[in-house]
Amino acid sequence: MCDSIQSMGFSIVLLGRKLPDSNDITDRNYKIRRFKLPFTKGAFFYASLNIRLFFYLLFHKADVLVANDLDTLLANYLISKIKGIPLVYDTHEYFTEVPELEGRKAKQVWLKIEKRIFPKLKYVITVNKSIADIYSAKYGNSISIVRNLPNKLNKFEALTKKELQIEHIDKYIIMQGAGINMDRGAEELVEAMLYVNNTKLLIVGNGDIIPKLKVEVNSSNLKDKVIFIEKQNHKRLMSYTYHAELGLSLDKDSNMNYRFSLPNKIFDYINMGIPILVSDLVELRNIVNNYNVGRVLKQHSPKEIAKQINEMIEQDCKTMLKANLDKASNELNWETQEAVIKDIYSKFL
């Protein structure tokens, strides 16, 4: 998004937070400022983030503000009103319906913020038609759709298995992500590995459920079949994906956020030429059915997951579906989204 906006003639300053385990960002040609905050989660974190963001924006010049997701909207909205600056709201998920908020008072706080601000927003972007339709029906806004697609890879030189230190692994499947949390299907996937033949599972990334998964792997004697790899830089992550036989996205239909989700990793898998096994969720089902690049899982039982994995590997779906994956990769890339972005931001030039 920053690269596309910058290519139009804007100067970019990307704001975020920095955690103790955050990777350094050295490959960007625009300014980055990451805040070190006294809290890392919970109400105090979100409060400190918005306070810090508010005062930074108050004392720095900007011609356009962009709020990514609801947790940055309040500070941006207040500054846009105080300074009379246009605001674009880029919401990457149905934030108030994430499972982490279910049954908590924090959900009502976020809903109040959303209900107060959202109807007043002129420029709103979200990631798929399902979520856009929900927001439009709820608040009456016109919503633009920009999917989280990767850049088109004209040439990608993957690191070798030896460079990735997995040369001893013949075949493996992969689940990747920065949010491997509850109800993402990871628990059932780990249990499914009891029934998967001659194939290992790489879980690459982080998330709330990872500690629980590691306990389950140890107690089920699956240490030789399930391998955890911490979050990686983009090239290493894509290299792990490139060598995999199959990519998995197993979110459950347990909340509205997941029901209408379209995870970034789906497009990473396709871009790296590996077939996908996905939950029977509307946006995921549409991708699989429209491009014939994998299978849709009808139930989340570990034995059914294992059955589908075994069949896809035995049939060598990576080779069998290569032409379909190439076609999908040529269509499902960031370059196809830029027209929407340029239409929005050209109004501020």
C-alpha cells in the first residue's frame, strides 16, 4: 500500500509499534517510525497506542491520514477533525467480531468507537466483498475493496532447503501466519498429524495458540512430525512456502470475522505455486472453486483433515494443479488492485 501511494507522488511515513522480538525493517524506501510502548496488550496497550499516535500526529505535518484497522482509528479521526485533514480508513478485518473480544467489555468499547466514527467516514477500504457488504448495510458508507494480495513475482529465487536448514525433510506441508490464534484450526491440524503419512508439518510464524500447540506436540509424541519456526523475513518465509507440498488455512466459522475472512497466506501459497486446503468459508471457497487450486474442507475433524492431506499429496496436487496455480498467480496479485488505490488517493494530490 505504501509503495503504491508513494508511486503517485506522496511522501510516506509509516507508523507502528515495536516489540522486543520485532524484526528490523531495512528494505523500504520510505520513512518508518515505530513506537516503543509501556504495554504490549490489553486496554492499557490500546490506550497508550492511541495517545502516542495522537500526539505524534498533532505535532507532525500531514496532508492525508490513513488508519489501519479500528485500533488506530480514534487518534486518526480526532486529528483529522482538529486539523481538517482527509482520512482514509483501511479496515483489514471485521474487527469487533474477532474471537479475542467475545464476552469481554472491550468489545463494547470498540463498538461504541466504531458506531460513533464509521458513519462519518468518506473514504473506507476493506479486504473483500463480504465485509464491505456488512459495513455498507450497517453504516450506509460506500466501501472500496482492495484485497491483500502479494506483489506479482516475475522471478523468485527461493533459498534452498539447506539454507533454510530443512534439507533433512523430504515432504512437508505448511501453515504460516502472524496470527495463529484460537479457532484458526491449528489444534485440529496438529492432531491430524497423527494420521498423516510420510509428511511433516511446518508451523511458521506466531500467535496466541502456539504455546498450547507445543504442549500438545510433546504430549502426543509428534516432535518428529511437527516443526515450529518463528516468524521470518519475507524471503525466508516465502522460501519455506515454496518448498512445501501444500498450504493450509483452516479458520473455523466461529465468529463473523473468521466467517468472512480472506487470509493473506492464501495468496502467498498460490504465488509460490503450492495448492491449498481451506475451510468451507465463503471467500476461501470462492478462490478454490474459481481457480481450482485446491480443496475445501467440509469438516474440521483431525481424521478428515488428515484424509484430505494424504489424498492431495498422494495425487501430487502440486504438479497436477500447477497450470491453475500459475493462472491464479497472474491474476491474484497487488498490481490488479492498484487502480482502486490510485482512484482514492488521486483525490488528494
